[in-house]
Amino acid sequence: MLVGLLKFVFDVVIFLLGVCMGITVAYVLMTLLIPQNKYTLLVGKYVEPFLAPVRALIAKLFPSLANGRIDFSPVGLWLVLLVAQWLLRLLKGLLL
């Protein structure tokens, strides 16, 4: 019973990380195609608090990228989410 519950929790968290990755990609596409749309602003209200620390870290580690015209923070956030998802799958495989 406990193993089944733990498997369910891992699956839900891995799924939610995948949803967050998808929302990040959708937000990037929305800002490119329809930047001042109300839905883009709504999604941005929830995504930008996660992008701000990644943006600050990129500016600190790579100052030349921070001054450029392309924002690499969604790529950084997507990679962090991807690594977190991979680590959870690895931990799930080791524990269960």
C-alpha cells in the first residue's frame, strides 16, 4: 500500500514537472506570436516569478548573454525542470 502511494506521488510530481515544461514552452511561443494578449499576460504572471531567478543567475554567470537581445532564461528554466524530472525518475527507479 505504501509503495503504491509513493509510486503515485512520484508519478504526479513527474507529470506536474512536465506540465510546467509545457507551460514554459507555450509562454515563449505566446510572447513571440501574441505578446500583448490577455492570455499571454495571464500566463506570464505565473511564469515570470520562476524566470526571474534564472535570468539573474544567467546575468551573473554569463554577463555577455544578459546584455544581448535574446532572453535565455526560459531555456535555463526548461533545463532545470528537465533535470528535476530526470532525477525524480531515477529516484523512483531506485526506490521502487
